Amino acid sequence: NGYNSYMDRDTGSIGGLEKPPPPSRQLFLLTIVLDMAALLLSCSISLLLAAVALLYIGASKAYSYRGIRLKRYPVIGYLTVIIFQGALTFALVYYGSSVQQLLWVPWQGMVICALLIGGFYPLTQIYQHRQDAEDGVITISYALGYRGTFIFCAIVYALAFAFMAQFFISTNQVSKLWVVSSFFVPVVVYFIRWFVLVIKNEAEANFKNTMKMTWLAATCTNIAFIILLTWRLFE
């Protein structure tokens, strides 16, 4: 995120900052230090984990680096995010945290994570259409338009929930599905309410509403999965 901000040279609202300070050389150096720390820590677990982490870092750099700039292409940029920040991240965490460190990773988890981030990421771009276009970046959200972004995200989120439901039902964990579903309700309600506001006035696709959606989705999702992790301790 820091490297992306450094390359973008954002002057408008970005991430969780409404008025971000100008990106500095120190920010760039900090991102390099953090990347190196991540690789060293990965090596302490296994060389394979470090190699895949390096692949992830390379993809994130290619996404933002001015000489490559994958983010300027709507489909390629979108796929880069959902594959590396979604599916690959799940695989990294699953492998790195497993006791036996088996190469087998459940495909359902990878697909669900890819779809969850794929159903949310375009919403984080919705208030930056003009700023991105001025920088020569055509995001998936810009290509879809305001209404198209909401409709697309709703479809991808529905697919994510369908795969999640299939996983929990097939493994006889329906009660856990109900827990996750209950925490998704506030997110869906706000999503629909925000969509209605944007239909009436596209100015509602702004930084403030995006941050509300971000914090609500992050809070509800994290609480749901923390409950599931805690649940396993008592099984």
C-alpha cells in the first residue's frame, strides 16, 4: 500500500486518509524495509513460503510501478488484485500456519477469498474515477461506471457467499454458516442503502461513504472469522 501511494503521488483522498501528506522518499524506503522483513520472516518458516511471498511482492510492485503499471488496465489490474491479494494470500497463510506444511491447499478457500476481495475492491475505487483517469489509470470501477460497479460487486459477492455456503454445508458446518451470514447482514443493508443514494445522486459515491463501507465490512468480516477461529478451540 505504501509503495502504491508513493508511485501514485496521490493528492486527493486515498485509502483511509482524506487529506494524505505528500509521499516522501522515506515512505519508499520504509516499504523496502517492510518487504525485506517479510521475506526474512518467511525464510524462518520455509524457503518455499519465502519464494511465494517474493512472487506476491513482485506482483504488487508490477501493479503500481510506473514502468509496468498493471493497475492502468481494468481487467488485468483487477485480476492481479483478486489472484494475489485474495487466492494467493489465502494459500500463503494456510501453508505458513499449518503444522505439517503440506502443499495441498483447499481450493474452496482460495476461490472464496478471491471473490470476497473481488466483490469489494471496485468499491474502494469508486470515488477516485477522475483522479485515476487524470493519471492514465482506467480501473475496473471506472470502466463499469457508478451503477455498474455496484451491480458487478453484488454479483461477485453473491458468488462468494454461494461458494462459502457450499463449503460449510458440504462439511456439515451449517451453524457456522449462520454465524457468518448474520455478520454479513449489516454490510448488505449498508451496500443497498448506499447504492440507492448513488442512483439518486452520483455525488454520493464519495470518500466518506466509501470509508463507512470499508470499516463496516472489515469490522463485520473480522469479527465473524475471529468467532469461527475461537469456535475451533472448543471443538
